[in-house]
Amino acid sequence: MKGPGQILDAAASRWPAKTALITATRSLTYRELDEASTRSAGALLRRGVRPGQVVSLYGPNSWQWIVAYHGILKAGAVVNPINSMLTAPEVAYILGDAGAVAILTAAAQVETVAGLTADLPELRHVFSLDAEVDGHEALADLAEEPALELPPAPEPTATSTIGYTSGTTGHPKGAVQTQRAVLFNCALTATSHSRASDDVCVSALPAPHVYGNVVVNGTFMSGGTVVLHERFDPELFLDSIGRYGATILDCVPAMYAVMLASPALSRADFSRVTRSVCGGQTIPVPTIQAWEERTGARFLELWGMTELSGPATSQTMFMPPVPGSVGQSLPGTEIRIASLDDVNADAPIDEPGELMARGPLVMTGYFNNPDATKLAIEPDGWLHTGDIARMDSDGNVWMVDRRNDMIITGGYNVYPAEIERVVAAHPAVALVAVGSVPDEVRGELACAYVVLRDGASASAAEIIEHTKASLAPYKRPRLVRFVSDLPRTSTGKVMRRKLGEHAESAGAPPAFDAG
């Protein structure tokens, strides 16, 4: 295989009648999924889409999304997955920046997206993913058209995907991922987690996100079955684990925390689950321990990013457990911890520095953005990740926090994730996120936004007292604010920069100042 566009062909030749994908509305075998995506590819080619052109995908998880993704790749086009939570102006920017010639989107968004075409002359086709819309062809119809001879598979170094980062400031940037990078990431991650043809993987990770993509396609490569939820609902997710006999779960930290706090947890059947995988953000060790105790299954952590087409480090099934670590680098990928003062020098063992990566998984650059590319990738190929981490003497990587999330209070560097891990261990806490608030004296203060477990109670003073045994005085949160929920992205990541705004809009009580 040269790229992800050949994954279904290979799987269908080995497991044609095996169920590949289960969604709320339809299940497909490998043969059905392969044929539907091949016919969709032919339909795109008939409508003028040419190899190397960009085709966007904008919609929630569905069987149609998966068919469209593989259809685009089989046509030799470049797939541009767009976060389904983005607004019309945000989508318009991405479509224009990427130069998309077509887009497949949810029926509810078709008219809105079609209204953008006047300002986007390159965008010639707007297809509906999930239902008929007057004046717009639907994916189901494309997937029924006669098959067409497809172009040769692109070379491994050709572009497979342009994945746009969320963008904390300014416009998002399009990370250009090669055919090889996406294929290698799916294969290596699947190997790390020992995915096999008898596996049933339950996931609610958004398909447009690199983690969600690797989970789905890594499972397809190994011949397993993917149970794909449209969105994460803890009760439905927990129910499906037993209903479908899940053997492997893939979630972000907040999903595990929410499920541990759900009343449905007591009814869940984990009898076939052998491992649970987690990525996206750091996860407190007490949460890992609680999940392993409830499920009896191994917990595997990983780390990755859009610029790497997915994970770049992971724990593996047969290595000794190292709770709290994101494991070691995937084969073929170099990982180092650079000094925060000199990118060319390595940080000492167990000392925090910037996590950097080099190898075939690294993007070729940001699309049409040479200035940003130059800032992100050193001349010798090392990618700046923006993550602060440390490496122990065994080569295990330990995430500290995002460099941009660091709080400077009274001249000291404070990492929100370190505080979150401690606060999360309080028995009354279901979820916690830490953000900064301005302070005239210290510059910034750490404020803990806490969601309590159902029926539990705790005061702000109790929360802060709980941190004293584990955190130095300057690291402790100085304020606590109780909220009903935390602002999250479509992948379930907590948006720290939105914490204060979210609390205000929800009418949460003012923060308690510990003094």
C-alpha cells in the first residue's frame, strides 16, 4: 500500500463478509464499504474532480463520512476534513485557503455552505452527506453509480490530507500530511495497541480529527469492527460496550472522567474489554487507576498532533505499565526534549523542555504558509510541537503541559495540567480544568474550575487544602470556581482559554479566593 486510499481494498480482499463499520443508522461489511467508496470515487471523477485537487468533508460521524473519506482518496484527490463544530465563516476561510473544488457536508449545512460558493469560485460542487437536498446530489446516490476505472495510487510522498489546526490565535493553519505519514501512523498505532481482526472498537472520537481517523483506519487495517458513535453520550457509549462486545475503547480524558461519574457505569459490561486507549490531553493517574479497577483492562496512553498525522508516542500492550507516561516514540519517529533556552541542546533527563519530533510522520509544512512552516520546522527536520514534556532514563515521555498554557505567577512557571492531576484526585471532583486570571501583584493566578460529582459536595477551601500535600505553595490554585460543565472542543479537549468566558455565560458563582 502507498497510502490510506488502499486500506479498504486490502481489507475487503481479506475479510469481505466481515462487518467493518457499525453506526446508529447502518452497518457495512468490508466489501460493502469498499464498493461504496469506489463508486463514490468514480462519481467524483465524473463530475470533474481531478487527482491532486482538494475535496472537503464537513459533517458529524456517520457511515457516509467514512465512505466519502475513502472515496476522495481513491479518486486521487486530497481530503480536507473539517471540524463539524466550525461556523460558516470559519468553514469559508478553510475552503478558500485550501482551494477546495468540492465539499461533502451534512444536509443541515448544505444551503449554508452553498451560499459561500459566490465568494469561492473554485468550489464547484456541494454534496449532501446524509439526506436529499433540492439541487444537491447526495452521497448515497454517488455510492450507487457504476464503478469507474480509478487513477493510479499516488506516490507515498504525495499529499493525502490537509488537516487544519484549531488555531488559538488568528486563522487556522493547514498541516499537509503525506500518503506515507497517514498510512504509517494508522499502521504503527494499530500495532502498538495490538489491534487484530477479532477486535471490536467503540469510539466517539470525531472522524475529522487525526486521533479519530487513526482509530478507524487502524482498526480497518487489522480487520476489526468499528462501532462509531455520532457524538459522545456517556450512557449510550457505556451501553454499546456490552451490546457489541467491545474489546478496545478509544477516548480522550474527559470522556473517561464523565463515564466514571455516570450512574450508567454500574450497569456497563466490560467483560470483553482488554485495553482502553487515551490521548488528546494529559489524564490524572487516579482516573486511570479508577478506570482500570472498574474494567479490569490495561490502560494505554498516547500523544500526537495534527502536524504528525496522529500519535507519535504511545504505550504498548507488552511493555511494563508506566501510568501517567505517554509511552515511547513510534518506530521510525525520533523524539527529543529540547532545552527551553536553546533548541539545539537537549534538556537533562527528567527536566522539562519542548517536545520535538522528526521523521516520516512530520507534515511537509503548513499549506500556502511558508512563514509558519519555517517557524514550526527546523532546517534539520525537527518539528516544534509547542508541548512541554520530560523524558526519563528509560525513554518514556511525560507530558507537562502546552507551552502557551503555562501560567507565570510571581515569576514562577506553573503548569495547569500539574494542578489538574492533583485536584482530580479529590473524591468529590468529576472534572477539573485550570486557567489563568490576571492579578495586579503576581501577574497571573491559577484558577481551578471544578465540576463536582452528582450528589457530592466540597468547598473551595477543601479543594485547595487537598492540594497542599502534593503541590508547592506557588503551584497551588489560588481561586476555585464551581461550574456545571467545562468548555470542550469536538474531540473532548478542554478549552482552557474559554474557561472564564464559559463560566460567566453559564452564570456560575464568582471564584473563591484562597488568599
